[in-house]
Amino acid sequence: MCNHARPRRSYPSVSIVVPVYNEETAISLFLEAVISVLEADSKNWEIIFVNDGSSDQTLSVIRNHSIEDPRIKGVDLSRNFGKEIALTTGLDFASNQVVIPMDVDLQDPPQLIPEMIDRWRDGYEVVLAKRSDRKSDSFAKRLSASMFYCTMSRLTKIDIPANVGDFRLLGSDAMATLRKYPERERFMKGLFASLGFKTATIEYVRPERSTGETKFNPWKLWSLALEGIISFSSTPLKIWTYIGITCATASALYLLTILIKTIILGIDMPGYASLMCVVLFMNGLILTGLGVIAEYIARIFNEVKNRPLYVVQECIGKFDPDALVQCASAYTEGQRWRPSL
Ligand code: UDP
Ligand code: MG
């Protein structure tokens, strides 16, 4: 019997991708923690910060670190595009064998990186970091997160793993596939999950933010959750057929009751209150249905405009120019946009 076991992969080159928005105090702490972990195993790494339109000194902090060590690089976006787009930008610019997106506030513990790489070397293409509990979150955030994952698992065909954020390792095959996704509306957790590939999971406890404040208020979190559901499921759209059928059947039955009552008991005029209730209820239902349809139309509108997903005003450090050519989100047909590399 021949042995088909694949030889263990050798240690990879690593790209760490970090979107940053007004994080001048967090960057140095982050670099100190991450570089000591990376340097322990290899010198072949890069850290790409994507400055998402910060209004503080974030950009000059990145610039100073990049002068000290050219493996620290920066991509400066022309304005605030939001975390999902900033992350996409960084992933487009990353060119090493494995790519790890991380938050700058050290809530994604760098100590997990060697274990993730170990799993990749064992043959896994994707390694997820899953929160073993959500104790560091407020009650409201825990409740909304569990409602979100429950809704997502019911409504979508893709299995979006619960309590897994953007912190994960992606091998080059997974990255090549992700780069082919051209959509403008980007719910990264969903896009990552839709890749598939041989996946390992490691668990961790998420610490508190190292410094600064969260950039996500409840409204932003709600918008992100809505984005996830609408981008990955057409159920909210289709459900209106069934709501319509149910209402029409109930109305027909009610009509029949009124007809029978009128025939038996004669003409009866009261019913202003019940009439108003039915009219208002039906109007509410129709407007809700229209609202759901509008959510989808708005996204179709954004997709067909086909605008560049992000605009880069400056690149700090040296990037591989070929890496971007593969990216559907950076290069769209007829609209070849190239940052200065
Ligand atoms: N971030 C970003 N653009 C934004 C908001 C956030 O690049 O518009 C970055 C932020 O600097 C951080 C990461 O996304 O590196 C996660 O943000 P945060 O820690 O505020 O989110 P939370 O952990 O509270 O969900
Ligand atoms: Mg955070």
C-alpha cells in the first residue's frame, strides 16, 4: 500500500492586513506585539495598514514605522470607506503565501498566529479563530450577535460560523478565489465563509480593546447585520409572496363572513373601527414589503454603477504590482484604476 500523506508545508511568507480608522495610539502597541510573534519564526512577513480616512495622526504614525522597517507598509484611502472596504483593499494589496486580517486594537491576539500557521502547514487552507465566549461584550451586543447568527443560519445556504470575526488565516488558493469576487456590497464574514476550502478552527478568548474606543455604534452594527442578511439571502424578498397569499386568503374568508351575515341578518353599517384597523394594518404591511424590496433594489443600483470599490491616494512602501491585477474589486473591466505603486 502506498502512502499518500503530503509532506508538511514549509514555513510561509505572511501578510498581516490591518484596517485602521483614527487609531494613532493603537498602532505602536500592535506592532510591538505582532512583530515579536512574527520574528520568532521568520523574517519573511509584511504588515499592511489600510488608513481608512483617519482624521488623527494615524497616517504619519504608519509612515514613521515604515521608514524604520520597510516590511511595514501603508495604503492610504482617500476617505473613510468603512471597515469592510478597507479590509478588501488590504487583501488586494497583500501578496504573501498566507494572509491574516487583524484588528489593530489587539482584540485579535497575535499569540494565535503561530498556531494558525501550524494548521496551514498541516494542509488546511483556511484557519478560523473562534471566540470561545463573548464575556468581554455587553449584554446587548451578545443578544444581538446571537440573534444575528440564528437568523443567518436559517435564511442563508452558506454556513457562516458563529463567533468568528475577520481574524483568520487564508492560504493563497482561498485568496485567489476571494479576489475574483467583484461585488461592491461587501459583507466580508459572508464572503470568507462562501469560499469553502479545508478549514480548521482554533478557539480563543477575546480580550478588551488595548486603547481607544470602538468604531462601531449600534446603528453601524445593525447596518452590517442587514448587509449580511440581504447580501446572502433572497428569503426576505420571497417571503412577501406568502405573506400576500395569507392576507388575501384571510380577506376572502372575512368577505365571505360579511356576505353571509348580510344575507341572513340584512344590511348592517357599523364597523368603522374594524375597517380602519384593516386599512392601516394592510398599509403597514405593504410599506414594509416595499421597504424590503427597496433594500435589494438599492444594492442592485450600487452594483450596476460599477464604481471603483475604493480610492487609494497614496501607497507607503513597496507593493507587488502583479498582485492587484488579479483583483476584481480593484480592476473592473473598462475602468482600470491603478494606484501609484
Ligand atoms: N475600522 C476601520 N474603518 C471603520 C471602522 C473601523 O478601518 O470605519 C477598523 C478599526 O480601526 C479597527 C477595526 O476596524 O482596526 C475594528 O474596529 P473596532 O475595534 O472599533 O470594532 P469592534 O472590535 O468594536 O467590533
Ligand atoms: Mg475592536
